[in-house]
Amino acid sequence: MKASQNRVNFGSKIGAILAAAGSAVGLGNIWRFPYETGNNGGAAFILIYLACVIIMGLPIMMSEFVIGRHSRANTAGAYRVLAPGSPWRFIGYMGVLAGFLILSYYSVVAGWTLEYTLQAGIGGFSGMKAEDFATSFIAFSQNPWKPMLWMVVFLVLTHAVIVMGVKKGIEKSAKIMMPMLFILILVLVCCSLSLPGADKGLKFLLQPDFSKVTPGVFLSAMGQAFFSLSLGLGCLSTYASYFNKETNLGKTALSVGCIDTCVAIMAGIIIFPAAFSVGISPDAGPSLLFITLPNVFQLAFGDIPLLAYIFSLMFYILLALAALTSTISMHEVVTAFVHEEWHVSRNRAANYVTLGCILLGILSSLSFGVLSHFLIGGMTFFDFLDALTSKVMLPLGGMLIALFTGWYLNRQIVWEEISNGGRLKVPYFKCYLLVVKYFAPIAIGLIFINELGVL
Ligand code: PFF
């Protein structure tokens, strides 16, 4: 492939790690993880989640890295290079489609974070009562124009980073935004822990209650690991196609897994102590972030309005930044595909992707208001896309990626990529192969069956 020879690379190891971690850290960590933890028994869920990340997530992430770096192509092109003429290429097509669909609905919620950042910034939450937060969220999300406008703004921001390119756009923005995100999280963790009664929230996070563990909890934890680590659609394989030959794939996977998990747990440490300290239940789903939490901030810091103001503003900025580093990665999956497979310039490819996502995103955005009666299989358009991608396409993609590297791809290629041509020691190689050949496909098969409601 000619294009692959002069393909750009990330400029540094840390840039590569931060970009991949930026993809992983997102609304999945700050919204979905606390909510899943709240619903599935707290610390017990976290332990199972950690096990899933270590024994399934990391090996599959390494498989995506092997596929991406060896092929040096977008996720669909990768299978054309590695398995020419075979049906494996459908993994790639499904990944591109999944990336496009997730980007379109994820941008709607990402857009909400901008509205809430603005509201927090102009002090719009001060003096509001519990019921006011619910009414104002419902009024906002049902309004046909405002959320749509924010979604477009969010996609345009994502677009701006993508057209700046891999090094100057994706890598540079990750190097700026990820440290900001870490600082914001640390400050918020300290604030939350200093609240009176915070220990109850902490106990909930740290003391496992195994009586709540059902087979469904295992399966939810695995599903969460997939979404949170951005696995199953070739997002990390697209980023790995920009890794250079020196990047240590095992170490990078471990760093990304650790960063993603730490951020998720710290989001829990921000949200649970704050919620428990004011006696609010932490299992409210999407409304946790947009109805419950602003209320928590007002109640927790009611005596010192300036603190409530700063805490809410920082939290929504954190959320918007985390969402942005993730939308950039999804956009890149589709842009790289359109650019390389349809042979159009990168800028034009990015234009197509942004425009397409805006059009589809409009339907998702309106599905909270005027289109709420338009149902597909009993779900709104937004819920349908969410279910289709996270419950069907990601687990299926992950399973196929594991099978592809475990059974189809030449063992020598996998070894050379993971050991950087024999220069690195990889004592875990056999273990890795065992997981991708047997353990991961079977385990994911189980999630898949469960998600479809068969179990
Ligand atoms: N991992 C992101 C999150 O936790 O919010 C979501 C995501 C990003 C999923 C990129 C899939 C993807 F390709």
C-alpha cells in the first residue's frame, strides 16, 4: 500500500498514549460508570469490572493495536491489507458504521454538557430547587432548537480538531486536554471528599456487597468495559495505525486501561460522596448528571454559593473535555475510512462525516421532544441507536477482533508486533493468545446473548 508508507505518525509515545486514553475517557466513565456502579451493588461491581478490564479488555485492546499498526490503515482498510478478499473486512465496515452512529447520538449528550457548562458559568443554577432542575432539564432536552444547536457546535469543535490532522490536531489536543482533565478531576475529588458525610459514599464504593452480584452484574461489567475502553469498532486500531515502530503495544494498552479505570473510579469518588452527603440516591441514569448532580452541588455547598458555582462549572467543563477527546476519536475512525477508501482529501472526508453526523444527530436530538413518539422496536431513535451500537455492534466487533487475531492472523505477525520484532520481552504472550482464542470470544458471546435478552 503506497498510502501506508508516508502515513503520519504520532510524534511521541506520550502523545500516542494520551490520544488513546482520550478516546477511552469520556461520558462512559463519568456518567455511565457511576450509574452502572450505583445500580449493580457498588464495590462488588467495581471488582468485577476491574477483572473484565484486565483479563478481557486489555488483550482485545492489544489485538486492535496489532491490527492497526501492522496494516497501517483505517479500520476497514486494515482487513483488506491483512486478509485480502476475505469476509473479515466486514468487521471493519461494521466498525466504521458503529463509529458514525455512536458519534451522531453521543454528540447530542456532549452538546448538553456545553449548555450546562454555560448555565454553570452564568450562575444559572444558583437558588434553584430540586424540582426546578428536573423541569429545566426536561424543558431544555425537549426544546427542538437549543440542544440541536449545541450538538452542531460540539461536532464543529470536533471537526476543527480533525482537520488539523493527526499530529497537530488529535495528538496536540490530547496533550492539552488530558492534563487539564486530570487536574480538574483531582480538585473535584478533594472537594467531594471534604463534604460532611462523604464517608458513606466512599464506603459504598470500597466495601463490596456480594449479595447483590447476579450473573447480570458480570455481564453489565463486561459491557461497561467495552464501551469505556472504546473497544470493538476499530477506534483504537485506527489510532494504532499512527503508532510508530517503537511503541510498546502491551505497555500502551496497560497505560490506557489504567488511566481509563482511574478516571472512572475517581468520577465515582466525585459523585457518590457528594450525592450521599445530601441523601440523594446515585442510580438515576442520564438524569444523574443533568438533574441530580447540579442539585447536589447546590445542596452540598449551599452555604458558600461561590463554592457551588466553582464546583459545578469545573464539573461540566470536565465532562465536555472528556466527551470531546472521545468524539474526536470516533470522528477519526470514519474520516480515515472515507479519506483512504474513497480517495477523497482528508478535509473533504471530514466535511462529509460532520455533515452526515449532524443530519443523523438531529433525529437523535429531536427524539427527546417532537420525535419522542417516533419509535423503532419500542425505542426512541436515540435509544435505538444506543442499543444497536453498544449492545450489538461493539460486543460483536470485539468478539470478531479476538477471533481474527487468535485464529486467522499469522502467529508470527502477532508476535512481531507485540514484541517489536523480538526486541521486547513478552512473557505474557501465551496467556494473551489463550485469551483471544478462547476466553474472550466465549465471554463476549455470553454478553451478547445476555444483551439481546436471551439469558
Ligand atoms: N470510551 C468512550 C467513553 O467512555 O465515553 C466512548 C467511546 C469512544 C466508545 C470511542 C467508542 C469509541 F470508538
